[in-house]
Amino acid sequence: MQEKRSILPKTSPPRRVSKSALAIIVSSLILASLLAVSTVRNFNKEEQLIKNLLLHEALAHVRTFEAGARTTMLNYMKGPNPLVMLVNETVKEDSISYIRIVDEQGRFIAGAGEWFEYEYRPETTQILEGKEPVITQIKDQNIFEVATIFNPLSGPGCQGAATQSRLRSVCSMGGTPSNKEIKPVIFIGLRTDELDEARHEDMHHAFFMYGILFLLGSTGLYFLFLYQRMQVFRTTLSNMQLYTENVIESMPAGLVSLDPDGRIVSCNSRTEELVGISFQEMEGKQLTDICPACPLGDFDPQKTVLDWSVDLTHRDGSMIPVKISSSQMKDHAGEVTGMVLTLRDMREIRKMEQKLERSRRLAALGQMATGVAHEIRNPLGTLRGFAQFFRSQAEENSESRQYADLMMSEVDRLNQTISGMLQFSRQREPDLATVDMKGLLDKTASLMESDFQSHNISLHVEIEDNVLIEADQDMLLQVLLNLLRNSIDATQGGGSVTVSVQRSGEIVRIEVKDTGSGMTESERDKMFDPFFTTRKKGTGLGLAVSHQIVEQHDGHFETESSPGEGTTITVVLPLSAGGHDYE
């Protein structure tokens, strides 16, 4: 299947990142970076606060435990080990996972809770040598362990020998010799489940904020993409609309669109020129309101193609021959939505057809004239010879001599007509040379001076100096003589004839204007036809031969004439003949 081609221009959006998209991406990255830095700082700060809080809580438990142990030992006499009881009671706190008290050798003194060993637990010597508590965070067990020196005898009134003896007695129950100074160390493990859960919630909140930021950035980019696409579509649509309008307005033919009811929806400027009516006046009207000659019944939206020749009436009353073609308008679903009419101005084509027909008839006439001239000239020569013989034999002022003179003049007139026919049929190529138009007009005026004086018609010549043209001088002289003779025949005594020459760019306009009787429209249409004449003594070949000569010089005629208002005939010639077509 043959690929369907489109006459529409291809448009493609520029492949580049817009400033708005780049701004959104950069802003999102900056916000994400700021959020990441803020989140890390908050997590570090929160972790430090948690450590300090747990440390203070552990030390508070240790101080409380020391105070309880100190009070218990001051009142201790005999019975169960008060340190063990105190440890067991203290571990019942939900926040405490275990408590373990050991001596400087790491030997167990007292303890309770879920004690466990791990690889990097600090040695008791390290704890005793340090000034600050040792903190260990056991993440896999969710335990925050604080190891510090356990000194229940640090309070006032607890430095006596009796108190020291009781402490050794309590500690000796755990296997410590009573004759040695005791340096116990306490390990207290605090549960961090709630704090870890709060930290996880903070992490979730941070990820949630990242998600919101990502969603907002993505949404912004998506809507920006949609906006850009919309701008591209709008620009493309605007370009296509402008392109379509330019194509429609530059069409040499008129274009009219109709709705399904035959009402005018739109038209181009060429249509307005053809009918002489603006679109505002045509919009919404039926086609027959603008063109009564249009066969409305034939403009059926269901018909595919229509071709019709009609005469369109311009607002000024002139008739313009047009050919109207129509086709259907369909939407994307294939439904008929109206019709498009194309109005082609046929005036130039009609002129070309008439010119072609005239050339065809002239060619046929030329062929016929050649044959007829040869057949008629010989008998005419014989007739003129007999007429001369009879004239020589007739008496002076006799009736026979008058008849002989009449026969000779008529034979001369026929011979002149035949000579014109031969000249028309045997056109010669122009002998081009530089012609001074002023000199040519002066010569023409001299040749026609007696004719103008005998008819009491004034002749006016208007020409600029140094107007030169490339032409055949004899041929142009013949054209001017023919035009002036016609003006004399059409102008009554007392009238005037004006001959003017004007140069306009690369052309020369030779204008012959008279104040004669003028011509009707039908006479103007036939004025260059052979043997058409309105003169009683004319042959009708003068203007035909002149038209032929002007065409050989790549020129043309322009005629303005109305009955009773005179005639103006303008010969338009190029400065340099040869291959130019001036219309």
C-alpha cells in the first residue's frame, strides 16, 4: 500500500531541559540535601540526648541503689544478704534489664536480671582506673549498659570501722575474704526498647518526609511536563493554524466552507475579491444569497465531488465567469460536517481561449487568403487592363469614361484588399533596431498632417526626449498610421486626437486617444478580428495586422472606450523585444 503523504509541515519540540524543570530539580535536590543534613544532625543530637538520658537514669539508679544499700547495711545484723535482696527488688523496675555487682577481680558479689556475656565488655580494672562511668550500647540486645564504681559507703557517717566490717561481711557472703579492702563495680543494664521504637518512628517520619518531598517534586515535574506538552501542542496548533491560514489566503482561487445546511462558515480573501463582499456580510448566509446562479440543489453535502461553471455577479454589477468545485468535509469519525467550495476565476482562461481561437481563425484565414489572392489578382489585372482600354477609347466627360474610371477604382480597391490579405498571411520577421520614438512620432505626424487638416481635426503629440526602443521602425510606423486613420474616421470635425509616449520601467506605453464616437462592448471584442470594420470604406485588416505586429514585438493592446466618450488605445511594448511576455 502506498504511504499517505501529508502536505503539513513537520514540527518537533526542542529537545532541551526547560529552566522551570531544572529549577524544580535543583530545588528538590537542595531541599533533599537540607532535609538529609537536618535529619542526620537531629538523629545524632537525639542519640546523644538518649545516651545522656540513659546515663543519668543509670547513675540515678546506682545512687539510689547505693543509698538503699547503705541504709540496709547500717541496720543489718543477721539474716539474708541485704545486697542480694536489694538487687532483686531493684531489677523489678521495667526499665532495668539486669544489675550485677562484682569485685575488682570480676568475681560475682550480687546480681539479678538477664545477665549475658558479650565480647567487648570492659574489664573491672578499666572501670576502677577510669574517672567516668563506662558506657556500652548493645544494639542487638537493645541494652544500654553503664559500668561504674559501686561505693555505698561514700555517704556521711559511713566511714566507721563497724560500717566497713558490715560491708565486708555482706561482700564475704559472696566469697570475698573479709580481711581485704573491697572495691566493688556495678553493671546496670537499661532496656532501650521504647527509645529504639521512638527512634524508628523518627526514621519513619524522616522517610515519610522524603517520600512527601519526592512526591511533591515528581508531581511538580509531571505537571511541568504536562504544561510543557500543552505549550508545545499550543505552539504546534498555532503554527499549524498560521500555516493553514497562509496557505488558504495565498491560494489564487476562492475558498468557501459550508455547514450541512449550506450556510457559509468561512472564506478566504480571494472570495471576497471575486464577489466584492466582506466575510462579515457573507457569514451565516445561504450560498444562493451570494451566488444566485449557483445550483443549490446540486450542492448536496452527501455528494463527493461537484464541478460547475457559473457567472458570478460582483457587487459592482460585473459578471465574472467562475468554475466551482466542491468536496466533502469529514470529521475524525468519517461523518460529513459540510462542504468546501473552490471558486476559480476563469477570466484569464477565457481570454486565453479567445486568443487561441483568434489565432486559429487567423491562421486559417491566412491560408485561405494566400490561395484566394493568387486566384483573384490575375483576373483583376485583366479587368483593369480592359477598363483602361475602354477609358482610352471613350470621349472626355462621357458616361463610358466615368464607368471605366469607376471600374478602375474598384479594381484598385480590391487589389488593395488582396495586398492587405497577403501581408496578413505572409507576416515577416521584424528587423529589430534602436528606434527613437520622438523621431518616429514626428514622421507619423508629417505623413498624417494633410489628413487631419482635411477633416478639421487637431493632432497633439506628447513625448519625452530620448525614449529609445528596440523594434522594427517600419512596422511600428504602420501600427501608428492604422491607429490614427481609425481615430480620424471615428472623430467628427472639430475634435482632437492625442498621441503620447511614456516610459515606465522596462516598458513603453504608446497611447492614442480621440474624442470620437467610441465603441460598444461587442465592437471592442471584435476590433482585432480580420474584416471586421465599422467604416464604410474600411477593409477590417488594419487593426488585425497591427495586433499581429505588436505581438511579434512581445507587446499587447489595452483598450478603453464607451459610446459617445471617445476611445483610448494603448500599445504596451518592452524596451527590448525578444522572449518577454507582458500581460
